[in-house]
Amino acid sequence: MIFARIAVLAMMMLSSLTPARADDSTRDEASGYPTRNGGFVAREYAFALEHFESAYRLYRSPNLRFNIAIALMKLHRSAEAATVFEEFLDTSPEASTDAHAYAKAQLDAARLLVGTVTVVSNAVGAKVSIDNQMVGTTPLPHSLYVTAGEHDLQVTDGDKEPFNKRLSAVAGSTVIIEANLVVLATPSVVEQSRGHIDIVAA
């Protein structure tokens, strides 16, 4: 109940936030985020995001995911926002036409600001990680969204040789990675004589 009330409060606050006008906004010197009437707008969005996420852990509502995505965009966390907007579009067919249209427009806008990584693999159920953070298993339902720049991609699957790739992501562009995994050679005993063991690859 407490988390529900907090979530409602955060929703009301997020919906009430409007872009700062040219005559009442400046930029915080430390962060570069806009401030409004002496208030720190980014902190308001960060507060809303924190409580949307807390509420979502208790109640997995598509509406909360929608608001999480909006807060992420306002905080310039475009790669995360794109992922959440895409998830919302996939899992919320009952949402209103306006909500879908808004989410699609925001997803398209976010894609222009981030790099897109499409991972293709011959393995099923292999773990995919970006910068040491697991993001899913193969086959991935969607491409991955990352900030522009260098990233480390890893695909692992138990007894197979790990796939590691350093990639360079460009905003608005897609990188296709073919991560074909090969089964590791397993040593086996083929001969034991005179106190020693000869090992060959199986």
C-alpha cells in the first residue's frame, strides 16, 4: 500500500513536469542538466524514476514501465529508455492508441541517439552480456541499445568456447554481430601405462 501511494505520487509529479521556458531556465554547472525556477529538474525525474522502479518490483504494471521509460528519456538515458519503450510496445496490446503512438515516437527518437547491436548466434540459450552486464539469452527477442562508443560483448554457453568482441557503436546506426559458438575440446584418457597418462582431445 505504501509503495502504491508513492507510485501514484511519483506519477502525478512526472506528469506535472513541463519543459522549462527560455526565460526561466538555466543549466546546472556541475551536471549540465536544465534547472527551472531555481529547482533541479533532473532530481525530480530521478526521484520519479526511483519510485516507479520500486513500485514495479512489487506490481509489474505496463503503465509503470511506460512511466519508467519516460523518466529515463528525461534523464537522457536513451539506451535504457529505448529498451523499456520497446518492451512496453511488445507487452501492452491493451494500452491506448495514444500511448502506443507516443511510445513508438519516443522509441524512434531514442534510436537516433544510441547505437543498435543485433546479435545472431548458432547457440540457443547462450548468455549475452554487454560490458559485463547480462542482457538476455539467445535468440534475443530484439536488438540491444547501447550508448555511442566502445563496448565489450560476450556470449557464453557452458561447454562452448566463449565469444568475445570489442565493438564500436555509432548513434543512429546498427552493428550486426555473428556470435557462432564452438564446442570446447574435452580431454580424455586414451592410454595409461607405466605410471603416466597420455591425454588427447576428444
